[in-house]
Amino acid sequence: MALGTPTSSFLVLPIASNHALIFLFVLSIITGLVMIVLFGYLSDQNAVRRAKDQLRAQLLAVRLFQDQPQVVLRAYGRILTGTGRYLRVSFKPLAIIIVPMLALLIYCDRYMGSLPFQANQPILLTARLDKPEALDNISLRLPQGLTESAPAVHIAEDNEVAWRLVASGEGNYTVNVLAGGQELGKQVVVSNNLAHLSECRLRGHLWQRLLECAEPALPANAPVRLLAVAYPARDIDLGPWTTNWLVVYFVVSLASALLFKFILGIEI
Amino acid sequence: MSKSKWLLVAAVICFAAGLLYSQLPGRNRYRGDHKLIILGIDGMDPQLLERFMAEGKMPNFAALARQGSFRRLTTSTPPQSPVAWSNLITGLDPGGHGIFDFIHRDPATMEPYLSTSRVEPPKHNLHLGSWVIPLGGGTAELLRHGAPFWNILEDHGIPTSVFHMPANFPPSASKARTLAGMGTPDLRGGYGTFSFYTDDPTVQAGEVEGGEIIPVMVQNWRVSANLEGPKNSFRKDWPPALVPFTVSVDPVSPVAKISIQDREFVLREGEWSDWVQVDFSLIPGLESVSGICRFFLKQVHPRFQLYISPVNIDPANPALPLSTPASLSRDLWRQVGDFYTQGIAEDTKALSDGVLDDGEYLQQAREVAAEQRRIFDAEFPKFHRGVFFFYFSSLDLNGHMMWRLMDSHHPAYDPTLAAQYGNALESFYQQIDGVLGEVLRTLDSNTTLLVLSDHGFAPFYRSFNLNTWLLDNGYLALKPGANQEEGQYFTNVDWSRTRAYGLGLNGLYLNLKGREKDGIVQPGREANALLDELGAKLLSVRDPANGVPAITRMSRTAEVYHGAYAKDAPDFIVGYNRGYRAGWKTILGAFPRQLFEDNTYAWSGDHCMDYSLVPGVLLSNRKIDAQSPALTDIAPTILAEFGIANGHGMMGHSVFQPPAASRSQTASLGR
Amino acid sequence: MFGYKLKIEDDLLERLKKCSEMAGYASVDEFIVHALEKEATAILGAESSSASEEEIKKRLRGLGYIE
């Protein structure tokens, strides 16, 4: 199963609404809390505390003995080794936390990175083939509710065909591309709500599929290398600025982690 | 929690509560019930309005005229939009607000410039190789003077919203909600520069009025080209910032895919794209300017023809100020999406240059009107208190372009096109009637409604080349050996032998000693005698084609203007007869051989004439007592509605409470 | 951020106020700025605002009234 397919959408179901900003804040705060609890559980809190105390002591020495260069130099040396010790005791919990974090980021990007199409908005569907000859033998079978609003554009130089589609209403559509005797489906989501989106279906390219696609790989013998739709990018509106959801996510989850560290008394 | 933590929490709550309170609507604001709605309709002509009302095509205007009042509104001298709207905004005449024409000249250099605003680059720069680091920011300056009525209202706590007001770019500092209108430049700094890409060898490439024609090649069914944006002031010599794009055309079908930055879209032949946001990089990764534009795929086969609109300032992320508060343009973008921000959005030049045909131009003009309606529909329902002003441009620009298709006497009349588009202007009038209908439904007894236009309209059949007349009559001299028909901007003029010159659409200046760079006419008696002579002679000029006088009014600005800036004005405002206007080339200081020319351009209606021939309209749901209200009465009327006395220098009176003495512009030499 | 501030003696300010009212300026600030601008142009002359013919053309481009 591709990472983050709709079957795993239980995570966002309770708040699957169009309030993306609320969802983002809730998610970021929970992430901060989980990160800090996990860190507390996975780390040797005494060792972290000791490493930080030693660092503090050396910093104090630098301030107190400014007139004694030898002491100051020695303190700087100990700050360096103390930093190394601190990183060493933090490494294990961080390394463990980062794996689910990455998975969570990839998963959430399917919801937060792009906007679903709107009804009556042009949808660009692209198919990239292996050979230019195949361009003349490719066609679409559209579900009810989706129509072609312009003739297909055949681009021989890129072995590509582009269709412009339009949806009459909301829905989770599957467009079927007919090529080389095969029928290849591509998900197209038209919605006003947060939705699980997959921009492409790829043949091969495991890593790219893991990162960018949330649909099954195209069959190895398919004449089509790529099926893609370009969902509009989602900007998080912060009044005077707009930004990517990741920026908000990192800032809020970090602030949340610091707050919970303070409340729960966990050393990081 | 410790005491310090509780203190911190309390401080945060207090801060949040204070912030919330300060944002509450109506705080420290006007608490009365009275409301004033003003629909400012550029170029609505009283004669056309009466005709359409009589024909039953404008039922809402007819109802308003019947139940309230309908008057002709005396326009400005000269009746040009920047001048007229400045009269309305300030309640001053051009002597008070300093806007006399679309085009002014600097007497120290004799260079023409756009009258309402000036955009200046940073004054000091650091040069590092091919890079230029500006020390300080550039500035955009509004050249209109005088206090706008909305500032006076806001000073009295009356909440005011003013949308698309002409002659207000950059928007003057204000607590009111204002959005700039006519006078706002595109990202290239002019009134609007379109780009047209074609592989047609018969089309001459290069700059045309209002745009640029760029030759391209279709190779392997693909076109690669650049979209030109603003000048990059971070680079030596300020080359334009460019964004590459490609167009992949289908070998058979009339359709193409356009790719620009991270955007891809498909257009069929004859289709317009939505707005496309484009980032022009100035310093890679560090500094960029955002613009928006629309694509029109005019033709795919056999010739490739692609029009791209002028790149507008992005309302979501404006590179130059568009509104007060600065966040307003972004708020509007949130509500209605992207919209034209350039002051004159209808691309009349593309029609004049033949880049768009009448049908294509009308598509674009209708989209502009629809966008203005969308903004109106988003904002008007929110209006509950104070003053709401909204400006509509479509009757003016389409009056200019479509007159020839509804007037069989026009030299540019084409019966085939007239059959297709002869009622285009009428349909724009009807759209405005629809807006009025929307407003009328909301009116209550506490609301005053003013519907007004800055001037009316007239045909533009023949042009009169004022500078050619001055040359022919010995008031202006060219340098020895200069070719009369070469050069613009007075480049061939011998100022040491020139006593008068025409600049702008209605301006006639003396070459005055002490004012003009190389002035020779002595102020005082000599200047007055020359003005007398010029006034009398110009009023007697007849069109040899039909014996009709070309000019019906010569207004001496020293007599008709009041205020500190009257001394910067042209010495005469030339009032052309109905059907006449300043020639196309005379406006910027060129000298065509012919004194009179037929106007065969698409720009076929105009109003830059004798002010008395092109009055605007004024309608209200209340009884208008003034028999001849003028634009300068509007600001006093707005203030009087809230019991506020005239601002400094305002010369008019509320149209609902006329002064005892009648007003007249007696200082004009009229026929 | 707050622009340049100039200190003016009270009696001069009074005179300037009187002048600005007599001349018809909307405010004394407007009068002072205009007077200083005029003086600067007189001293710096043409060099401060000269622009090429091409520049002028570009700035005016797109105005429907001209050709």
C-alpha cells in the first residue's frame, strides 16, 4: 500500500473540514506534545540534565573568570565537549522520533500541501508516454460529472498528452486513460473540504512515488510512464502573509513542544 | 503555577482583549443612522441616458429620476477624468488641486509627464559590478493636492469606503478604506503595456502604442518566449526582469498548453485564461516582484498569435501601494480573487493597434466590468454606516471605443461591425442599471443616494492639430532645416522664436519668460495681449470641410481657476466643439501637416471638449435644489450630509441647499 | 521612518500660515513643501529630472488619448 492512502485517513477524519488552519494548529500542538512526551520517555533524563548542568557551569565560568584567560579557555574546551555529550544523549530519542515525524509530514502533505479542485475549475490532466507514436492512440473514459472542455493537446517533443477537464460538482472521480489496450485510472478530487490528494501515478520510481504519489504504481508493462494532475498549491493565509503549511507546522509544533516541556518538566 | 506564570498569563489575556477591543467595529466612530451611497460612473452621458430611459432600457434609472431628481452636472474645465474626479474629490477647481490635464509638462525641462502621480526610483545606490544595491526605497507620489473628502469625513468619525477612485494613486494617506483607480500603473510603470507574440512575418515587430509585438518561431510545435516585467533596479542599466514561458501547440487542433513558472494551463483558440500570478525575480532567491496577467490565445493555426495583458500589480502582494489600509487590496483579493489593478483596465490600445478585434476587445472589457461588479457585490452588503463610494469605468472606455459603431456619421463607422456590436455601449449602460437596481433595493429613509458622472460624451469626428495651427500662424517656430513631421515632444522647436505651444488634450501655454526654460513672452501686458489675440483667432477657426467652428470656448485659467496651483496651469484651456478634439499627435508636441484630420481610429467618442457641451449626470433619491450643480459641489454635499462645513478652499455648496447667488464660469470666452 | 522634521520659529510659522491661506493652499505643510520643491528645482534645474525621449514615451504608453 502506498504511504498515506485514503484507508489511513482516520487520523484526520474527526476534523476533516475546510478549516485547514484549525486542523494545522491542532495537529502542530499535538505533534509538539507527542514529541516532548516521546523525548522524555526515550531519553535518559538524568543524563540530559547532567549534560545541560555541566554546560551551564562552564558558561558561568566564562562569565565569572573573564580576567583569567586560562580558566576561560579551559571552560570553552569543556563547553565543546559538553555540547558533544549533550548531542550524544539526545541523538537516540531524536533519531527514533524523526522516523514517525517524516511519515507524518508526508502523510499530512497529501492534505495540506494542495487544494482540491473546485467545481467548474479547469483541471489539467497529463499523460506521459514511452513513445511518440502512442500519442495518437490514447484516449479518455470519463466518469459522469467530468467532461473535456478543450481538445487534447498532443506534445510530441515530450511524448505527452494534456487534457483540460471540468467537473460539474464535487466528487472523488476516477478518470480512465485508455492506452495500448490498457485502462489506467487516475484519481481526481473535486471538493471544498480538506481531502486526501494524489498528484500523480508513476511507473517505477519508488522514492518519488513514496514522496509524491498516493496511488498505486502504474503497471510495469503500461505504455504510460506518468499520469498527473496539478492541484493548486495551498497557501496558509496569516493575514498580511501567506506561507507554506510546513512553516506554520514547524513554528507551532516547536512552540508547543517548548510549552509542554515547561509544563511537564521534561528536559530536552 | 508560580506567581510569575500567572502574571504572564494575565498579561497575554489583557493584550488579546485590548487588541480585540481596538478592532471592534464602530469604536470611536460615527453613531448616527445616516448613510450616503455614491455611484461614480465615468462618462455616463445625459443624452444617452435619457434615450435609454425613454426606450425602457434603464428602468432603475428611470425610476430614480422619476421619484427623486435628475440633473445635468457641470463638469470640470477641461472635462478630462483626472481633472473632473479631482474636482469631486477635493471640492476645489484645478487651481486648488493642481491637476489640469492627463499630461503636464515640467517648464524647467519642457518634458511631458503623467499628471497625477510620479514613481521615483531610490535616489542613492551602491554599485557592485553589474549589481546595484539601492540605499533606501523608491517612492510613489500622488501629485494631486488638497484634502480628499474622505479624510475630512474620517476626521469627524464618519467611516468611509472609496473604491477605484481615479486620480488617487498612490492612495493619499487616510484612515478611510480606499482603493486606487485610474492613474494606477502596471508593473512596467505606464498606463498598461500588453505583449503580443506572433510568427506572422507580415506583422511588424517592435513597440506599438500601448504594447509590444514580439516575433516568435514555432519549432517542433513549441514556442519559447519571455514575458517582460518591471525594470530590475538591482542591475546596472536596469534591464527588464523577464520570465520565460513556453506554449506547446497541438499539430492539428486549435488548442495549446501554456507553461509559465509552476503554472500550466490549456487554452483553446479564442479563449482567455484566468489571472496568472507571475514572480519576476530581481535578486535570485532574495527579491522578487509579483504581478498578475491574463493570456488570450488569439490564433493557433496557421499563424501563432498570443496576447498577454499588461502585467498588473498583484493585489495580494502589491509592489506599490494600492489601498488604505495597505491590507485592503489583499482583503478584496481574498473575497473575489485576482482583479485588474491598473488604472485603465480596458485594453483600448490593443483594439486600436489591431491586436484585438472588436469582439475580442469586448470580451475583455466585459470581464473588467464583471470584476468591478464582483468587488461591488462583495463590499456593498457590508456597508452599514457612513459613506460608500464606488467607481465604474466601463461607460467611459467603451464610449470611447464603441461610438463609431452606433453613429453612422462617424468616419470610422462600419455597417457590418455596427450590426454586430452597435448595441455594445447600450448593454454596458444596462449593466450599470442593474447595479443601481441592487442599490435601490437596499435604500431606506436614512440613506441618501447620489449617482453621478464626471462628464458626458460626444462623437469625435475630426481632430484639430493645435500645434500645427500655432506653427502655421507664426506663434511657434521650428529649428532651421527641421522636418515638420519628424519628432515628438517639441524636439524640433526653436524656443527662442516660439510664443505659444499646445500640450495635453486641452492645454495651450505661452512660452513665458521666467517660467518656461527658454521663455520669451514677457509676463503682464505682452502676455495678456497675446492671450487676447490667440483667444479671438482660435475661436474664429472654421473646419474647411463644413464651415463649423472647431473651438467654441477658450478659458483663461488665470480667471477660471482659484488656488495656489493656478500658476502652474496652461494659460488657456481650449474648449473644442462637439465632434472635435485635439489631434492625436499634437497632444505631445508633434506637427502633422494637416490642420484638420478625419478621426478614423477605433477611439471614436470623446469628451475633451468645451465643458458646457459634455455635462455629466447627477441623480439622487432626494430632491436636488441646485438647478446647475457642478462637480465642485459634490464634496460640500457629502460633508453637509453629515453636518460638516466646507473644507478649506472648497467653493461649492450642497446640491440639496443651493446658495442664493447663482454660479457661472464667466471668465471664459464663449461663442 | 518618520521623515525629516524641521523646527520653525513660531513667528515664522505664523507668517507661513498666513501666506498659505492667502495663496489658497490646503495646509501650511503643503505650502512649505511646494515652496521648497520649487526652490530645489530652480537650483538643480533640468538635470534632476531629465529623462530620455524613450522614457517619456514608455511612461505615457497605454493612455488611450494619445497616439
